[in-house]
Amino acid sequence: MCILAAVSRASYYRFGAPGADSDEEEPRLRDAIQRVAIESRQYGYRRVTHALRAQGWEVNHKRVARLMREDGLLAIRKRRFVRTTDSKHDFEVAINVARRLIPTAMNQLWVADITYVRLGRVDVFLAVVMDAFSRKVVGWNLGPRLTAELPLAALTNAVDSRRPAPGLIHHSDRGVQYASDAYIDMLLQHGMIPSMSRPGNPYDNAKCERFMKTLKQEEIYCSEYRDMEDLRANLSVFLDRYYNTARLHSALGYQSPDEFEKRAAQSATAEIPPAPRMSFSRHEEIYPSDVRT
């Protein structure tokens, strides 16, 4: 019937659905997409699709992508690279103990990183500490200089807000700020186990690297800041009122970090949280056989 009528199956089903007049539906759908895109700080089409479905729309991600593309809501931004990791130092480097760790509860694995923000004609620096289980930012600090005090303040904020038990693993890159005596002493003081990425391997800290990309695409590149205080205020709104509480994360089943942690706490049946799991490569990946069948 669709072939004879020269219409697509999707059009046929939309026509047969109650109240699904395409001439009236598409403007309303475009309006809903634009509202989600504006309120959510430029979601991609996948997250927009999930947000629309939560509002009751029965819509396919391909259609959402097409409408967003037609309305100019899809964009790719490129920015210059600024190195924030100086691994050429004489401090002791911790072994990577987080590489195979799969956290099963909060405060088992924290990941930390530093990035730059262009402010006028100068670069300022942002240090972040994130819980790898829920992707929640638990501590951050903004400063004009790339010194050990920058991530130390972020770590202090994280400890004050979460009060983790001893045994938490803290993972970072091999930068001099994280390898400094002051930073390592603070980790040991709170019973944390330091872990650092392998040399030249950003994938070891992929979760925090991915957060930095999200931060720049959805906040930094979309705004202009008057000064450091204006930047600090906007970052506080983005991190505390949007990213942690409202932004949908595909890795969390399209839940916000706060919602994910709340549901994890409700589903916990034991007083003691489950121990983290370890993931290892298969035997054949570690020791490839000389004989191929």
C-alpha cells in the first residue's frame, strides 16, 4: 500500500496515529526541540531525543537529528590546544591501579584533571575532581596560575563535600601538580590511594577528559566572560545547578549524576556497599596463540 501510494511507512503510521497531523505536529515538535536545546545548553540529538520521549513525544532520533540540522542546532567547535600537563619532573609517579577498576558505588574511585579557559588575552586554569561511579563533579577550583595549590583546593572541596572512607583510589595524570609532595601528602592523610595514567596515554583518564570536553562545548565555548568572578559564577551554575543535577548522561542510562546516585542508594540492599570489580583482557588478547584456526 505504501509503495502504491508513494509514501513512506513512517508517514503512514504517523497519519494513522490519533491526533498526529503532520502539518500541525512538526511545528510543535520543532518548538519542543528548540526549547530542550536551549534549556539543556546545546544537547546533541541523542539526548534531545531522550528528553523529548520523557515529555511524551514518540519520535525517532533520525528525525530529531534532521530537524536540528535544518534549524542550525547541530555544531562542531574546534579550539586550540593548550598543554596543562608537565610530566617532566623528579617526583615519584604512582602506578596505575585504576586502569582495570570498575566502581560499583560512590567514593570508590575519583578522577581528577586540569584544563584551561581562555579569559580575554590570558589563560586561567580549572581543576576538577569527579566521582567515576556517577560522573558527579565533587570538587573544583579556578585559578590564574598552574600550581599545586590549584588542584589541592579542588581536592579539599571534594573531601569536605563527600567525607570518603579510607581506601578510595584517586586517579590523575602524571603532571607535576598531582605528583607534588603536598598533593600526595594530602591523599595519604585522608587514606586515599594515588593512581596515575601511563605516559602519553589520555585514555587512562577518559572519564574526566570527556567531562572537560562537555564543559567546553556546552558552557565555555558558548559564553563570553567579563572577568574571573564572572567566569567563576557561571561555572558554579553550570556544575552545581545543571551538570550534576539536570544533564542527562548516556553512560548513566540518560540520568543526571544526582539522580543516578539517588537511585543507587535506594537500590542498595546491604549496609556495606559492594566492592569494586576488576576487568581484565581475555586470555587470547594477552597471550595471542601462534596457531590460528
